[in-house]
Amino acid sequence: MSSVTFDTLQFVQTLKQAGFDEKQAEAVAAAFRNAQDQSETATKRDLKELELRLTGELTLVKWMLGAILGIAIANFAKQFL
């Protein structure tokens, strides 16, 4: 999966503006970054790749089903007509 960018400096500055001291803000930013690194978040690109792959597989299934149906109809016609 693709990684999601994270601006640690801006995050720390936001925490400091909210009243955290430097050490607390850096610790929270590090904890958040570690949690984000360990998570498996799908990006828009990941979802688009999955959609394209599934679309291709669905097209293949449609062709296979059409071929099987054609063979079944031909077999039926051969036996009864």
C-alpha cells in the first residue's frame, strides 16, 4: 500500500499552540506517526487499483459464462433438434 504523508513539524506546532510544551508535542507526534505506520490505510490510489483489477476479473467471468452458456445451448440443440 502507498504511504500517507504526515507533516510532523506542523503537527508539533499545532500542539504547542494548543498548550503542549515542546517535549509533550514531540512525544504525541511520534506516537501518532508510529500508529499511522502500523495501520493499513487504503489510499484512493489503492482503491482505484483494486477497482480496475476487479473490473478486469469480472469481464473475464462474463466471457467464461458466455462461452459455457453457448456450449450448453449448442449441446441442447444437438440433442433435441
